[in-house]
Amino acid sequence: MSTVADTLEAEHRTLSEGCGVVDRAGRGRLALTGPDAKAFLQGQVTNDVEALEPGRGCYAALLTHKGKMLGDMRVLDAGDELLLGCERAALQELFNMIRRYKLGRDVEVHKRTLEMGELSLIGPEARRIAGAAGPGSPGPHEHDNVRGEIGGHPVLLVATDVGLDVFCDAERTEGVRGALLAAGAMEVGEAAAEVLRVERGRPRYGLDLDDSVIPQEAGLNERAVSFTKGCYVGQETVARLHYRGKPNRHLRGLRLSAPVEAGTPLRLGEKEVGRVASTALSPGHGPIALALVRREASPGDTLAAGDATAQVVDLPF
């Protein structure tokens, strides 16, 4: 009889060697339209939205005036709109920001969380599968996007770090999923995708990141922050830390001697230096986790994590 661990290992193998389909209905989605959409968002988030051309995208953070993260998002220039994708935990803050600051701007916000379906194609066969299911493929860079069809259904295909994401009208999701499965993809649960995410060291807002975190602490500057664009909310703190300071914490990986619960305190000697965030049971690495730990806990150090031990490692695993 197959166990949960057996199923997880098989699905992880699919994501590592083939192509799995993961439903992302739980993510948040908004769209911005209007001639001022880019200029408006440029002044609110950390990355250079105005530099985007149709078919390109970027990753960005939404900050408080003190540089702490209210959320992160993917910004896609889909030609006729800016499509914003975020964790559901960040959706309300993002929506509130847009409604609060768009006054006087020619920009409209559209709710898309329930109106759009979102599927992730994960694995080395993702582009081949998408090509077999329908024409068109986005460019090679993460967040590149292109409109096309899968199984006769209009879609937006978006390049990710592990494959492709597929957006479509919500009522067409099952038809798109069926075409992808017919082309050779395998249905995979989110748990297996989470194992891969933790292995790759990609933090997730609401689990690894919250409103106490500055982007540099989580290693997000390279992906999420432009230091050449104009002003945005929280810029002063982010720039000062980047050019003059050292963050007090760093996002690290943990190799655990045994599985532990998220939230477990991490101790270096008698001092608490962080808490366990995302956890996973990796087929290749065993029990692992992500955590923001104080800088005195360096890679190679061994921390106490409840009744287990946690070796601090650089990311990715």
C-alpha cells in the first residue's frame, strides 16, 4: 500500500525529471489598466516596473515607510494590462495600497483572484508539454510571458524558475488542465511543489516572510530591488542598509536531525537566534527548513531546534 511519503517521493521525482501540474487557485491576482498604471506602481514597489516591455515581467516587494515587507508580487506586462500575482496573505495589503494611492491617477484595478485560473507546470519537460498542448512559448527569462492557446483555450504562459505558469479564465481551468495532462503532464499536489521550493531556497510571504522583514535580510535584493529607479515607499531604509549596513538576519537553510514544527525556536548556545519557518521532508536531503537567523549563526553552525539539531547551510540546498 502506498504511503504519503511514497506519494510525495514519486511526485517530487515527477517535478525533478518530468513535468507536474499544480493548481495555484489559492494565490491572489489583480490587474491594473490605464495609461498611468506603470507610473503609479513604479512609485509604490521596489523594482523597475516602468522599464518593462510587453511580454516581460519582474518580481517586486511592497514596503512600509520603514522598509518592512507588506507583501511581494510578480508584475507581468501582458500588453493590455499589468497582471499582479501574490500570496493570498499579501493580497489585501496590495489591494488597499492601490485603492488608497491611485486617486488622481488614470489607473483602474481589477480583481482576478476568482475570475482567473492559475496552473503551474513544473519540471524540465514543462516547455515541451506546453508546446505539445498548444503553440507559443514565453522567452527564456523568469517572468517572460506570451499569450497563446492550450487545448483551444486562450492562456497567458509565464516563465518561472522551475517551468511555466499558465493563466486562463477560471471556467476554462479544467479544459486547460485536461489538455496538459493529455500532452504528458502528471497531476501533482502542492506539498511536492513546496518541497522543491524549500530545496531551492525561495521564501514565501506569510510563511518565511512577514511585516518584520527587510528584503535584504531575505536575500531578495538581487531579484526584487532596483537601485537605479526613482523613489518608492521604503526606499531610504533599503538603500541605506544596502550601501552602508549589514542586515541583522539572513535567510538560511537548515538540515535537521529530525522533523520539527514551524515556529520552533532556534538556539545558538543559550541565545535564541531565530525560528523555524517553512519545513519539508526532502527525498534527497531528509528533513530541511528555511529560517531567518541572526547573523551570528553562520553556515556550518549547529543550532538546537527543540529536541532536534539544525545545521545552518547556504541556499539553495
